[in-house]
Amino acid sequence: MAAPPLAARLAKYATGLTFDKLTPEAVHEAKRRVIDSFATAVGAMPAEAYQIARRCALRVSGTPGASILGGGRTSPEWATFVNGLLIRYLDFNDTYLSKEPAHPSDNLAPVLAAGEAAGAGGRALITAAVLAYEIQCRFCDAASLRKHGVDHVTYGAISSAVAAGKLMGLDEAQLAHAVGIAGVCNVALRQTRSGELSAWKGCAFANAARNGVFAATLAGDGLTGPAPIFEGDLGFFRLVTREPFDPSPFGAEFGNTDGFMINKTYIKFWPAEYHSQSAIDAALRLREDLNGDVSQVRAVDIDTFEACYNIIGKYPEAWAPKTRETADHSLPYCTAAALLDGDVYLHTFDAARFTDPALLDLTSKVQVHLDDALSARYPKGIPNRLTVTLADGRKLVREVEFPRGHAGNPMTDQEVEAKFRLAVEPKYGADRAARVLARCWDLENLTSVTDLIRLFD
């Protein structure tokens, strides 16, 4: 007997997943990711891309509507786009590394928007968030997209559609149709992350998630979608991944006993592309070895792994970034900034910093080398080895595989709170920040998404 189509299996799993089936570890991690995502969103509010998106969103109304972080209401689809842009824009939100790297907290914008529109409570939000992580991360385990020139956000349209549809109360058949609609028309090109990067880099998943909410809305009202979306002769497996895959088992429901995927993802310690995190960590340690004096540095060699080299280490634009997006996706620039400044934070990617002659001079001394032996240790770790050659010929070496925030070296709750306060308190004050934290740590008892989002008005 043939197995049911994958879309039907996703729908069955989604409708059967309840809050009571989640592990305490998954529930706790979901709260940490909401806190972390609010931090990254507030940090991105000065961005011009947010101002543009918010202006566009405020021209649209919805019944029911959804709230925008920073104030205002719009349709759930537009709220997903604006809030998703904020969460992702600084490249400071969480990460999952596998055959396809991803940022699964991108799914929280559609969860919040669809949950608010549906009047969902905290338990439903947490369940939908864990579900979205489960789907996206297991798809990332199953097949690479970037090797075919397809962007990872393509998986996000599917995970967002299922999570939103669950919050909207769709049944199995409707959810399968939502997957078909989301999967057939949201294949994104990897050009988003190639060469000189644009503002769209921080918007790409927000757009996929917006379309996922749209697909769930249509399916909930009875629109049917293409099927079988994955196995069809012109479907996802043949044209997108170019190989069939089986991303199950999902959670404990399908016999998996090693917990939920959300607990295998990583919170970022520094606001830069994730593969650079270990290089930044190693650079900061080398700076300590140099007692902060980098004036005698003649050369910096980075030995790195395939994903890091091909995503952030090979493009000529990385050595002279002209945009924020290029700078935070530049292995040589992030490494040089850590060495010179002793930190990498939001100001590191201001135009005044990435055009500074002294920093560009140090960046020009960085060379990046692909090391197959390091590639073999990925994605379990993200090993970067830095060798600094000084003017007198001495060499200092530091290698880091599990930087702070990695699942192998996780941030504590206190560190997550500190990251949140550092981003939120300058804009909203300590009292407001404390109120948001209290709501998030008690998220399962939340009764109004609107009240939570409006704390950021």
C-alpha cells in the first residue's frame, strides 16, 4: 500500500499536535525564541526597510486584522511581512544548520499574526511555533536547496502555511490544500544572498511567510491547491529539491524520541551571519592574546568549511561592503571588526563603520581558505580557524567550533534576557522591557496577542 502524500502526512501531524504533547524543554525554548525575536525586531526598527514596509502595510486594513510591532494594524498577511522583516533584518535571530541552513524564528511572525487574527491563546501559539520549527528544520535535514540555486525561505512558505492554518482551525484536508498552494508558487531564488546584498535579504522569509498565511486563509475558505505537490511529475521533488525525501518522523508523535527540533536550533550571540559566529569568537580571543593591540597584524588567514566559504567567504564584495546586508554577510569584515573593535554589535554594520579606512585596511589583510577537513565537521559544528601573522613573523592561532549560542554551547536564560534588554531598554525603558519579559516567560497563559504586541507601540 502506497504511503499517503507528504502534504497529507504534514496535515495529519499538524492537526494531531497539541500543547500537552510538547516536552517542557520545547515549551521553554519557544518562550526563549519569542523573547529573542522581540529583541531582534526592536533592534531593527530604525531600518529604512521597516519604515517602507510599515508605510505600505498601513494602507491596508483587514477583518480580522493584526498588529504591527511599533504600532498600527493591518491585514494578517501584511503584519506577517512587516514583523517578519523586523525579526530577520539584522541577521540576529536564531539559526538551524543542516543540509539547508535556515532561521526558524522567522516563523514567529506568521504565528503571531495568524494567532492574533484567530483569537488564539498562548498555548496555541507555542504549539504552532514548535510545529513550524519541526517542519522547517526537518525539511532542512532532508534536502539542500542552495545547491540548486534556490533560497531556504522556500521551505518557510510551507512551514508558515501549516502553522498559520493550525491556528486558524483548518482540518486535515484544508491544511493539505494550504501546503499545495504555498508550495507551488513560492520558490525563491538564491540570488537574494549572492554578491552585493540588498535590503531584500532581510525581507525574503517575511514574504514567504506572508504567502504562507495567504495560502492558509484561502484553503480555510475552501480553495483547493495542486496535488500531489511534492511527489507530482512536475512537483517539488522533481523541480525544486531534484530528489525525493522523507522528513519524518516529526516529534514524538511519529516515533522520534530525541525531542523537538526547536531544541536543536541556536540563538545568535552576535548580529552577523551564523557561520561567522565562530570566527568572531576566535577573533575576540586572539585580540585578548594581543592585549587589544592589532597594530602589528600583518595578515589574517581564516581556514573554514564549505558552507561558510560559499555563503560569506568567497565574494569579492565581502572585502569592501557597500551595504549593511553585505557587511553582516562578510566573513572577512566581521572577523576584522571583532579584532579591531573587541566586539560585534549593531553599530558594527552602520555605514560609518563599514566604510572606515582603518577597518577596511585590516579587512584587506584577511584571506579565506576552504579546508575540507573542517567541512567534514559541519553541520554538527561550525569550525573556523584563525591564524594571525604579526610583523615580526610570529603566528597566533585560535580555532572555535561551538561559539556562544550554539546548541553545543547554549546561551543561558540570563544571557537571552540580557540580549533582549540591551536592544529594548534604550527605546522602551526598563519597566516596559520587564513587562514584556514577564508576559513571555508566562506565554502559555497569554490571552491576547494584541495586548502583547501593543507593548511595543
